[in-house]
Amino acid sequence: MLVPDPKVVRRLLTRYAALKIAYAEKETLETARGLEDVTYTLCVMTGTTTVHDAVVAADALLAAGEKRRDARQAGLLGSGTAPAASPKAMPAAAPALGRPHTEVRTLHGRGLGASGPLR
């Protein structure tokens, strides 16, 4: 299974939070579209269908990466090199990718097919 780059996931979560705040302060078309775009991207990247599930899965991916890094730094992995990720290393909150056509609900309640373009 493909695992998203933690740096990209962290950037998307930061962008989501910033846009969520901006949209709450002033609802503009620009912030709505930006929020819809980042929500869609988070859902596709984590293999989820709701933004809540995507944020939970992204947080779990980042937490798992932190644990591996901390263990490596503490010298608990023996040789100092990280072993290949096992299926057990993936958090349960991150579902398998590759499901055919997942439904993504957006800020405006419209359903967007994960296989189709944003409109």
C-alpha cells in the first residue's frame, strides 16, 4: 500500500486548518473553493470519504511516523536503519487505497466522485 509523504500530509492539514478559519471569518468563493480542493485532496490521499475521517487518518499517519522516528533516534531499532514498513505499522484509521469510485462530500454537500475532476 502506498503511504503519503508526511511532509505533504502535514502541509495539507495546515492548509485545511487555515482555510477553515478563513472561511469561518469570511465566507468567500475563493476560500470555499480552496477548502473544497484541500478537502478532496485529503480524502483521496487517505482513502476516506469524509473530511473528518481524512483528518483522523492523516493524524494517525503522522503519529505512526513520529513513533518510528522517535524509536530510530532512541537507538531501539538496533542498527540505526529503519526496517521496511510492515502492515502492522499502518494505523487502523487509514483505510486501504484503491477502492473503486468513492463518494466525497464537500463543504457544499455536493458529492464528488473520487475518480472525476473537481468542478
